[in-house]
Amino acid sequence: MPHTRSTLHRTLAVFACAPLLLGIAGCGHAKKKSAPVAVAVQAVQVQQQPITQYVHGGGTIFPLHQASLSPKISSPVRAFYAARGQYVHRGQLLAVLENRDLAGATVSASGSLDQAKANYTKVVASSLPEQIQAAELGVKDAGSSLEAQQKLYDSYLWLYQQHAGARKQVDQAAVALTVAKSQDAAARKKLADLQASGTSEQTNAAQGQVESARGQYLSAKAQFEYTHLRSPIAGVVADRSVYPGDVAQAGTPLITVMDVSRVFVRLHLPHSQSVLLKVGDLGEIHLPGIKHGVAGKVAVISPALDPNSTTVEVWFEAANPDNNLQPGTSVTVDVVAKVVPNALVIPLTAVLTDSNGAHSVMAIAPGDMARRQPITTGIETNGVAQVVAGLNPGETIIATGAYGLPDNTKVKPTALSSSNSSQTPAGASSSGSSSGSSAGTSSSPASFPSAGTSGSSSSSGPGGTPNAAPSSASSGSSSASSPSATP
């Protein structure tokens, strides 16, 4: 019984202390909850610097001028006078087809033309027919008679006016003069009719023979000249479809000449990207194996969309003095669409987007408290965003770690590491994206100073450790780097 009573006392003592122990435990838990733990984040300052928006896309290089020489007759190739890759001048002879039969036809036609010309000269210079000679003599006699009758009439008229002659003589002389005039007119008309019906017909016949012979000669000469293929442009021989001795078919391209001193790239861009461009905008062409881009400009913007691809065709032209840009090569092109000289720039990872599409960032207020700040963005690109409204230069924001972070949360900011702040250049792309009609926009990469700096190249981070401003890291793609703001 004493043992049972002591056991009961110990049990009651334990139950009596239980609330006290629970209270102490509760007090300890409440004490830990009242001291929030700071969330580690990476922060940067809002920087003011130039930013460039690029429209980039892929396309294929085409020569500015190209000529495909096709013979108009089918004949074996006698000889080529230009090899593939050889530079040729305008009008230079490139190939000759077999033409001995055509050369003979040309000589024969030339002889026929000379014969027709000689016949024409003979007809024109030959003596007039006898009838025409008689008519000419009749015109001469009628003219003499008319002249005599005119003098006689004038003499009788003068005597009559001097009252020394009779009126009857004047009237008889007037009748004779009228008859002489009629005879002279009839003689002249007869001569004209004979000349029109005789000499004109013979001359026209001879002239027709000359024209016919000339036409045959020009046709034979043209057929002969068709066998001589000359370059219509200055450029490089890009292709020869047959070998000497093979038959060149009429209408089939035999030699292709390209003028590659200037080339252009055909880009197929979405309408949302093409509206950002205008003729004359500068940019660069990037192709594998070439370290630096080739400068050029927008030459043509199609006024209509392609109904099949719903894209706009844009021609980007560039000089090609070193012949590095070979037609048929797939390249990428970066065109400067817009340059903002004093833009507020932040990492794109700092931009938060809600379900309504509104943008915001988590700014770090005094006391290291994260505060949500609505912003308006402008140019957004690979890792870079322009802030149009909502932030001021020098403000500190959370670059990484802001996703899902509640407002007014205690944070522990650290400097943004260089690996996170490095941005891919706008011109860099993988080899798989260098062809096709893909397009997009990008801007020049930006470097951001560590949190707590004022835009200088080096400063102290929140923990007092000096942090150098990270430089932009280039992409490892083999295509090329981003073009400068002003290529």
C-alpha cells in the first residue's frame, strides 16, 4: 500500500508539470517564429546605357546579277574559252559551237546580196526606153513652138496697141498661142506617164531583189553568230553543263555567269518584325567560319506578304570584295532596327510576369526588404530588358530568386555572379538555326554592376566584398558575334 501510494504521487507530479513543460516549449517556438529568416537572393543595380534592338533571321545568299547562256540552236561544242571560277568581262567570248555549215550559208547569202546590189545599180544607170526618148523630144519641140508663138503674139499685140496693126492679127496669134500651150502640156504629161510606168517598175523590182537578198544574209549571219556565246555581264563563271564535243541543246543553259561583287540575302520575316525595318537600315551578315560579320544594308522590303508562308521578303545587300559570301550559302543576318542611347537596362531574369501579362520586379527597399515594383518594359531580348517606366537609375533589384517571393520579404542580397549576368550576343546562333526563315529580335548584351554599386566598374557588394562588374560573355556558336550598333 505504501508502494502504491508513492507511485500515484509520482504520476500526479508528472501530469502537474506537463502544462509547464508544454508552455516552455510553446514559448520557445514562439520566439523562433518572431525572428524571420532572410532569403538569399542575387541583386543588381539598374544601369543606364545604350541598347540596340536587332531583327535577325536566316536566309540564302544570291548574286546581285546572274546570266545563264543558252544556245538558240542545237550543235556540238567546238571549244570553251573560260573555265569554272574564271573572271570574265562583259562581251567576252566564252564558247563556240560547230558552225562550218552556217559559215558557208553566210558566205552564199553575202554573195547573193552583192549580186542584187549590182543589178540595182545597172537598172538605175541604164538608158531610157525609146518611147521615153521620143516623149522627151516631143516635150522639147512643144516647148520651142510655145516660145515662138508667145513672141509672135506679144509682137502683134504691141503693134495693135501702137495703132500700126490689125485686131484680126492679134486674135489669130492668140489662138495659135493657146494651141501651143496645149501641145506643150500634152507632151509633158506623156513623158511623165512613160517614166512612171516604165522606169519606176524596173527600179522597184531591182530594189526588192536587194532587200530580199539582204534579209537572207542577215538571217544566215544571225544563225552563225548564235554559235558564239558571249557573256552579257562581267562576273565569274559558276557552271558549265557539258564538255567540249558534247551536243548543246537549244534553250538549255550551257554556261552560268554570276556577278558576286555584291550579293544579297533573301530574308523571310514575320510581319511583326518587318515593320520595324526600313530601306537603308544597317546590319551584318554572319556565316560559319568567318570571325567578323560583313556589313550591309536593307535594299528591298516587299510591300506584300507571301500568301503561302505569311512572311515578308526582305533583301539585305552587301559588298563582297573578298568573295567570302558565296551564293547558295545559308547565313544569318542581324539588322539594326532601333537604338536607344540612354536606356535603363536590367537582366531579363529579374522581370516577373503575372497572369494578366503585367510586368514587375522585386526591388530591395531599405532594410533589405523585397518590394514588388510594377514596370513597363521596352526592348526585350536574350537576357536583357529595357525598362521604360517604373525604375530609376541606381535602384537595386533582385536579379535571380524573385520568383514566388512574397512582397515585403526579408532578403539577403549577394552580388550577381558573372556567369548569370553574361548575356548571349544577339548575333550568336547555333549552326542549326543558320538556315530557314526563322526571325526574331535581340539587342546588344549589357553588363550589370553588383548590388550596392552606382554603375562603376568595381564596387563593394552587400557583404563588403569587392565585386568587379561582369563583362558580357560571348556565345560558343561558330556563326558569328552580334553586330555593333552602327555596322
